[in-house]
Amino acid sequence: MTEGAGLRAGDLPDDLTAAEAGMWQAFRNGSLYDLSAGDPVVDDPHGGHPWGPERTVRARIVAWLLLDGPPALAGRVSSLKLAGVQISGTLDLAGGTVAPYVEMRGCRFEREIRVPEAHFTTVRLVDCSVPRLEAARVRTEGDLHLPRCRFLGGIRLTDAHIGTDLMLNQAVVHRDRSGRSIAADGMTVGQDLQAEMLESHGEVSLRSATVGVSLSLRGARLANPYARLALNAPQLTVERTLYLTPAGVGGQALSGTTPAQGTRIQRFECRGGVRLDDGRFGDAVDFEQAGFALTDEQELSLRRVQTPELRFLGERPQRGRVVLSGARIGTLVDRAGAWPGPGSLHMGGFAYESLVPQGPFPLDTRLEWVAAATAEYNPEPYERLAAVLRSAGEDEDAREVLLAKQRRRRETLPLAAKLWGYAQDVTVAYGYRPGRAAVWMAVLWAAGAWAFAHAEHPPVKPGEHPAWDPALFTLDLLLPVIDLGQAGQWQLRGGWQWLAAVMIMLGWVLATTVAAGATRLLRRN
């Protein structure tokens, strides 16, 4: 019987093989059609053991069932559920509408699956061997599950629309001819995108993709030694959290949960650049224990990223650059050992509202962090850090940061301005330690009073002078503008005259630096 004839009566087509006839009847019954041999070695879809015709069905018959299959038996719902089946030829459902539920476990496809612009309810391929999945602009009302599958020629999901979850847990995906393992630019996932312990050999491209809940790459291993990027996801939108964190290995922990204590874990590892520029993440971006192996030309780029929380808790990249320029973060959770050294960190325009360090992160180390991000003097990172510390009630630390800013700025000034800067630093620490002025004044006053107590001091006008008071005389010299009636009443000669001049000069320097520091403080406030 030819295709399309007599199917509504439930007749079998004449040219079906025994394996295909069994699949046909299982489809009408909605039951599992399992051709597994019961031997794990033989049944491994990724192994080299051949599967004969007794386990093989033609892709054309599978497509016939899915697009225009026979009616279900009375009281049953037709669905295609296969296990241990080999599909020969190219499964081509391009542009079709597939109403039945589709589930294949441990199956082997001889050629690629082509479903561009097709419409499904739910599709689950579990532990299948697929040369390539071509699914641009595919739509599913429910899930698209591809866990533990192996794709030798990549996956294309460009502009796909997944109604609920997309699952790629433990999948192994190799690159296609363009160098991409997963091409999913413009894809929309209604709920979670889970790619935990994914193994990717090529570029994972998620440009302008949208994920309705969370995107989990826990324990994933991304490698692209052929090009600059291993994860290329600019303008990615994730409504909740992006996880690049460890995953439990061999346990029964639920997907998306933190592995229990004592569970062997596999951390997220990436050999190649990561690009998350202009991304929007509703809850957080989490890099806990993540490892990045970069070349000198590659970057972990988060330019203009916006998220309420960034958890930068991975391993320090030994090469390459970390770029946070223009990023807007609510809370920065980090640790000192996660950040790269000078020249490898760029934070121009990086804004954050609070800091939550994990482990020791003293202020000196935090200042080194800022200095590492500014090869040339830039006041913005210092002022941002000071503002965050001040808002957290750490006023003393905030002043230390602003003092470090002035010292860094001083190194860019000409010699005369640099010397004046040193004077301000030594005397009042650029106004951030005003108590120093009182100390200097007390030291100079005491030293001057002791010295002038031994000086000869004939009066300028005999009989018209106050009583000699070396302490008051010294104070009159040190205080500019204010006249205490001592400095102009006595004649000093030789070295004492030079000492008086030095005291006057030091008084003016001290007063000027205090005024400059006060002005700086008032301007800041």
C-alpha cells in the first residue's frame, strides 16, 4: 500500500520492514518501541558496534509517522517513543507541523536531522548519536531535551523558539564548518536553558538570545582552540541568573542546585574567550570556581553588562584580559585571588553599589586592584570605590582611597606641582588627615620656643616693647596674617634671623596646605 492510502483505516503500508512495522504499531498504541539488545556495549549509540537491519528504520518512515501518521488505537494517544533504534537516511521535517509527542532514547542517526521552521509540541532526544541538528527557527510548545546526545557536526538553533525548557546537559557538541558548535543567535527559551556539564568543541554562539528564567552552564567545558571565542553571547538576556559554576558529578542532586558537601564536583572551564557584552541578567552572574584559560589576545569581556549581582569568585586567569568597562553592577561579590594583575584588568566606567568580599580582602589589596585596572591615572575607579566605602560607613577607608588617588595623580604632574604635592602629603595628607596640621604646628611651636629662648633679642624700640616671651614670639611667626604683638618688636641677628624667616615660611606652607585640603574636602562634600 502506498503512502497516504488506507491509513485512516489503520492498515500497514506494504513496503515496511519488520522493524518499521513494529514501530508503526507502537506509534498507534503510544507505547515505547525498544530494539535494545540488552548488552551495554552493543547498545551504546556512540560506540562502534554495528546495528543491523533488525534495529534499523528509515528516516522517511519516521517522518511519515510524525507528519501524517495513522490514527491512534481506541483509547490511546499516538506518540513516537523509540529506544535503541537506528534511523537511516536524513530525517527531514523542515517546515512541518508535528503534533505527536516525540521521545528517542539511545538511538543512532546515520545522517543529520533537519527540522528548520518545523513546529513541535515536545521533543526529547536522550543519549542519541546525531551527526548534526539543523533546527533554525524551529518552534516547540513544550520542551526540547537533548541530554547526553553527541553531535559531530554541531547544532543550529538560530531564531528558534522553545516554549518551556531547553536541556543540553552532558551533551557533546563538535564544531560545524563555520567553527561553531552551537549556533543559537536570536533564540528564545521560555523557561530554563540547562547545559550543565556540556562539552563543546567550537564556539557557542548565543548572540541576542533570551532565556525566560536561568541559564545554567554548571560544570560545562567549553573549548575553541580554533578561534578567539569559546562563548559568544553579546546582548544576551537572562531573566534570572547565569551560572558558570561547579556541578556535582555522579550524585543525585537536582539540576540547578548547589552540590552537597562531599560530592565530587566538576567546575566550569573555558579554553577560549568569553563575550557577554551588553548582557542583561535579572538576578546575578555567577563565576564561582570558574576557570578560564585565555591567550594573550583573548578576553573575559563583560562590557556594559547590567545585573544586580556579579559573583566574581573564579580562578585568576593567567593570561588574557578581564574587561568590565561600562558595566553596571548592584553588588560585587569577589575575592582577592580571582582578579588578574596589572595590565590585564580594565574597568573604565565600571559602576557598582556595594562590595561583599569573600575571604580576606584588605584595603591595600583593594587599592592594588584599582591600580591594576588603571595603567594611566584615572580618578573614576578611586572615586567609585570611595563612594561605595562611604555608603557602607567605612569613612576612614574612603579617605585612604581618596588619598591614594591624589598620590597616583601626583605622579603625572610636572616637577614643581609634584613637589607641592609632596608638601601637602607630608603635612596634612592632602586634607584627608587634618590632625597632622595640629601635630606639625605643635612640633614647630615647641622647637621654636626652645630655640628662641636662647636667642639674643634686643628691642626695636627700647622702653616700648612687651615682655619677651619665646613661645608667643614663635607662635606669632608661625601664624600668618594674625599679629600677636611679638614678631615686630625684637631684632634678631645672624642665624636667629634666618631661623625666624624659616618659621614664617613654614607657617605659610602649613596654612596653605591646610586651606587646600579643606577646600578639597568641602568640594567633595
